[in-house]
Amino acid sequence: MGDGSDPDVQLEARLVEQDSFEPPESFVEQANVSDDSIYEEFEENWPQSWERAAELLDWESEWDEVLDEEDAPFYEWFVNGELNAAYNCVDRHVEEGRKNQAAIKWEGELGETRTYTYQDLYREVNEFAAALRGLGVEEDDVVTMHMPMIPELPIAMLACARIGAPHSVVFAGFSADALATRMNSADSEYLVTCDGYYRRGDALNHLEKANEGLAGVEHEVEDVVVVDRLGEELPHELDDNQHDYDELMSGHEGDRVEPVTRDAEDMLFLMYTSGTTGEPKGAKHTTGGYLSYVAWTAQSVLDVKPEDTYWCAADIGWITGHSYIVYGPLALGTTTMMYEGTPDYPEKDRLWEIVEKNAVDIFYTAPTAIRAFMKWGEDWPASRDLSSLRLLGTVGEPINPRAWKWYYKHIGDESCPVVDTWWQTETGGMMVTTLPGVNEMKPGSAGPALPGIDAKVIHPDKEEVEPGQAGHLTIQKPWPGMLRTVYNNDERFISEYWEEYSEPDEDEWIYFPEDGAKIDDDGFITVLGRIDDVLNVSGHRLGTMEIESAVVGVEGVAEAAVVGGDHEVKGEAVYVYAITEEGTEGGEELRERVVEGVEDAIGPIARPEKIVFTPELPKTRSGKIMRRLLEEIANGEELGDTSTLRNPDVVDDIQQKVQSD
Ligand code: WT7
């Protein structure tokens, strides 16, 4: 089944040619936002216009001021407002008489399903909040979660939100070392994890890895809660400070915990992300601004309505899942889907089977997934009824027009708008995208900045680029969902995001996301990708420095450079160039140890695609490794200027090595 040989054959000439698309009339008629005056409204009344987002929530006390710019760029939003995020995502929907509506619909990889109504979610969140309290978790204690896609993850997040304990979720695919680094950085004394989960039908031991991570935590860890996902499949023993989730919960049956009143600016959660240095940074997100922002963007961009079945097929371990599986959709009181497993298990129509079975209305995924679907062929989605779909979205990396059109045709049947949403861990929510009921769509170009978002593409001299020219994407006004700082590191917050373009003396603050972009006559922005040493592998952000330090940590490796090479499905893949120590042979055995070193330091997502051992790395006279050249070599491209190299001879040698295996 499935002729995935040539995606162009799967698209008719008509579609291949077309470069802009109007949103379908039937969609516009019912869209949450369908009037283009919204852009003007935001502009004329900024920043008061952002009250529209905050008004989607229930506040215990109203804010005095929308935006406080006094201590920029440490902005404050909805000053002195008070609210609780869990109350907004759960209780109020129960109170509004929708307690029997599904809040979370979960499907395990083996096919088992669970549905939590808002009432069920209310009960579980309360009981777990009581359990955490019982363990001694207090307001402002950071609780770490290292969990895969099981319902106990959002339950634990909401339980934390209820008692005002910020969470820090570490993606389940990250290694033990990565877990330890994040717990150390956040001084986190509590961990919620699980025994294991299923991957391609196999039971995977997760607790072993979590325990290894715990061994690397420098301070005392008070308590660990372990969800039993695998039962008989994986018998496990718990240490003295480790508690089985079900047993713990049975001691709190029927318990209710008053939602703690939080200031709008109180931290809701931390999310670690990769940057230019080897150390991940903890983006601090707040209760009022963040929750308002994700509720508003889920409503206006994803067109989420309470009666929808909405599915963002990302992992909650990344910001996409925080904002658009958990907080945005639940704040709006919709039904949010969760799937535990891989998209091609047991067959390549697994996702479409889930869409069909649950009559999913809205589907949001990453271009890397779409490129995999294209490879697998149109017959897989064609074998399922996808007519329930109303809107499609993508996020995480640039989408090439061919993949966009394939998605539009073969998943959306040319009747669903596609939103290509540019944003980052740091922005909290979407920033650049079309509004599906308002704008036309141009495949490959994300769209205009959202209402209220001041995005400009500029030259190093800060002048805006001419249409069609490449420059740097910048955001020139604050927005409610923005990170407030890098956790425990205000200096790094300034140096990473503001230093490049701001004029502190003139109190002019410009946020630089470190992406390159182009802009066209209509203000549509095409994001070209990172300009720093950060890779985007399958929509996941990986710092080259983190990978390099893992490689250099392998015995026998003297020096290493990591770059991204083009990859048909992953977008970018990890290429490692390594110099071996004298006396060490750069062979298969060392290659395996390098792979292992990277997987231990970060996780399988960072697994190198190619490892090239070389006696030297191309360096400039000042001793800087020329990564650009290494990238060109990885991609088999013609090499740019090599005249500034100290050692131009090494280039031929490396090129031959890359081509030969
Ligand atoms: C980086 C942020 C946003 C949640 C997932 C990734 C790239 C993201 C797009 C898009 C082109 C995109 C950027 C950005 N990116 N969305 N629609 N078009 N590039 O979050 O891990 O913080 O990565 O992903 O390079 O800076 P993240």
C-alpha cells in the first residue's frame, strides 16, 4: 500500500503552480475571528487591546494596569491581577455545567483508551494536589516531571498549578544526565515520573533512567512519585522516598484543595531549552500573561471551540504540548486528545485512524511529520474518513511549499485552512501566522505577525529590509506570553535575547529570537531558520555546543565540531566532525562510543546521522572552526570562500571522507 515514490505525482499540476490560497467560505463563516479589523483594533489600542486575551480567563482580582514597562525588558503584564491556572483550566468548566464533557481523550500505543471528563479531571487534579501537599510540596517549590504522553502528566501539571508550585517538565526522551542538569539548575526537590511506556509495541524501562538521573542530582531529593504505566509488564521496586502514584492517591480519595491565589506574574512553569552555550536555559513563564496568551492564540489561530475535539500531536515535554495540548485548549474548555505512541505503529495510518475514530476537528503537527506522511504515501490517509477535520496547523520549523500542499490536499481535502505558526519556547505561544478566518495563505510563508505583535525583519543597522531580502527577525514590542527571564539568570536573559539590537540608554528594547527571515510586500514573513548554533532536528531544538561537549567527553576524541546537514524527513540531521587523540583509531568502535556519549548526554533525538573522523578541522587564522564550510560539506554543496582558512588542505580530505561513506 502507498506509492510514496514521487510526492509531485501525488499533487496535480494545478496545485504545484498555485502560490496562494483563500480560506474556504465554509470555514470563514464559523471562524472565531473573521474580521480583519482586528489588526487595527490591536494597534490603535495597544497595550490595552491585550485585555481581550485576559478576559478569556476568570480572575480573582482584576489587574490595575495592563503592562508595566518600568523595569524593561523585565516587563510585567496584568499587574496585580490574581488568578489560578488550574481553576481556569478545570473548575470553571465544571461550574459552567459542562462537567460531563470530555476534557482529555487519551489513546495508548497498544490501543487502550481513557477519557477524562472535566469532572474526572477535577477529581484527579484535586487528589494529586492534596497528595503533593501531603508530601510537603509548598507554593513556589519547583516540581520536575519526567514523563511520557500519559494522562498523569497533565494531571500532575495542573495539580502543581493548583497549589502554586511551578512545574518543570523534562521530555521523556531526554537522558538521565539531561534530567539531572535540569533538576540541579532549578533546585527541584520533587520528581514525578513513571515505570515505563510503550514504543513500537515494546515496553520501555523509564524508571531506570529516572533513577540514574536522580543519582546525579546534587541536592537532596525529597520525594519521587512513580506512575505505574506498565503493570505486570515491568515489575519494579521503589526506594524509601519513592511513592506509587495509585497508592498515594488512594490515601487522598475525595480530597479537595482550594486553588491557591496566584499573582499574574507568579511563575506557572519553567521550560528548559537549548541555546548557544552548552547549558540549557530555563524559560520562566507566568500565570496571567502566559495563560491569557495561549488561550487567545488557541482561540484565534487554532479556532478552538468548546465543542471541538482538538488534537495537537506533539509531546507535552516540549513547549508546543504545554501551550497547545494542555493550557490553551483546557483554558477554552475543549476536548484535547493525547496519543502515547509513534505515528507508524502498528501501521502508517495510525494517526488517521485516531482522527476517524474520534472525529477530530482540528489537527496540529510538525513539518517533519508531514514529510514522513508524504514518504509513506497518500493511500494511508485516503483509507480513512478525515471529513471531520476543519483546520490544520504546523509548527516547529519551516515548511516547504510541497509539504504544505500535500498536507492541504491529502489531509485537509482542500477544504481546511492550514496555519503555519512561527513561535518559540521563549515566546510562550504563536507569534507569526495567518488568522485562518481572515488571511489568504501562501505555502512556505508563515504569514503576518499576529495582531498586537510588532515583528520586523531588519538589517544589522536596524533598518527594515526591502521586501524579498533576508534579514533578522525581531519583535519590537512586548507581549503577554513572553518569557520573563532565564531562571536564576537575568544577565543571560539580557545577553541572549536583548543585547543584539536594544538601546538600553534610550530605553529601546528589541527582542531577537535568533531566526533569519524575509518579508514580502504584504507583510508575510518567511522564516529561514536559526542563525545561531542551534539545530532543528525533527522540530526539536538542539544546541551544537551541547552535542560537541558530549562528543569531546568520549575517550579518544580530542576536538569536535557539530553542524546540521539537510535531511529529507528530519529537516536537519546531526553531523559530527571529530579529531581523534593521538594513538586512537577513528573506527567503528569509536563511532559507537560517540553515539553512546551523545545519547547519554542528551538522548536519542540527538543521535548523530554521520560521524567523520578527521585529522584536522577547518579553522580561520584566528582559530575559529568554520562551521559554514562543514555544513556545505555535509550537504554536498559547492564550497564558499575558503581563502581565510589557516589550513585549506584539510577541506578536500574531509569532503572525500563524507562522500565515501
Ligand atoms: C525555533 C523554536 C514553537 C514550538 C516548537 C519549537 C523554529 C518554529 C517555526 C515555523 C519556521 C519555525 C524557529 C524557532 N520554528 N516554528 N512555523 N517556521 N521555523 O520551539 O524548540 O523553542 O524552537 O523553531 O527556528 O526559533 P523551540
